[in-house]
Amino acid sequence: MSSASPGPRLLIADDDETFREVLGRALSRRGFDVVLAHDAAMALDVARAHPPAYAVVDLRMPGVSGLRLVEGLRQMSDRMRIVVLTGYASIATAVEAIKLGATHYLAKPADADQVVAAFGATAQDSEALPDPRPLSVDRMEWEHIQRVLAEREGNVSATARALGMHRRTLQRKLSKRPPRE
């Protein structure tokens, strides 16, 4: 994929091979020179060898977290536009991703047009009014668990201890999709 397009280089780091390939083809058709990586370590190696102008980073990958990848990419270039994608969206991880230097944060499934739009997003674009409806109790629980998990750098056992919850119970809760708001 990488040598066919003359456009700006874009790195996609996602462990889901099908999603990575489909998104890569779609973004290549939109003029990007796409390079693919299946984990954070490979993504950092690719970025060092061929610095991208843009990156799409999955939050949960085997090994190093997507948040650490965002941090590493940001250290390489403060002008790189980074979009974090995740199937496990939470306010805590969104805030952490932005703090570490991500340009935008999208919940999966996201299509190529949403990713391209997210690359162009700025802090001024997010002046939308918050939803006046309060979060459900289930969603508040999910957000709290995600915040505590992020504070413990993804350590499930430490998170379970901090929450006073059995580790298996926490693992079951984490394996589910976030509740709808």
C-alpha cells in the first residue's frame, strides 16, 4: 500500500487485521500513502524509518497500549496528527489520549471519512454543548472503572484491588462493550 500513493504518509496501527486492511485501502483511495502495523512496537519502528504526517492508533493492542504509542509518536514529531480509535471508548481514556498528544479520539466502528475529518479537528471545533441528559448508572460505572484502570496503567489486578472488586468480576465487566448513554 505504501508506495502507490504520492500523498502524505499515514500510519495505521491496529491489531485487527481485517479492519486495518480495509481502513488502509479506504484512506489510500483518499490520497494517503498508507503504512500498516499490527502492534505498537512495529508502529514505532515503521515511524522511525518512515516518519508519518498522520497516524491512526488503536487503543487496545497486544503488548504496549495505544496510549504509549501516542506518546512515542508525539515525541518523534509535535506536528503529527494522531487519531485514537477504540471499541472500548471511555471519557478517561479519551482525556488521557488527548493529554498525551492525540488530535482526536473516535469510537469504533469509524469509517475513513470520520478519520479524515478527525485529522482536521482542532480544540476550537469542540465547542459543542454537552448533552443535557445525565449518564446512566451503568455508563457512570463503566467510566469510573476505565478511569481507575487508566490510573493503574491497565493493570487489572491493581484496579480490582483499588475498586474492592474480585479480579474475575472486573475482567467480565471489561470484556463487555460500554453501555449506551
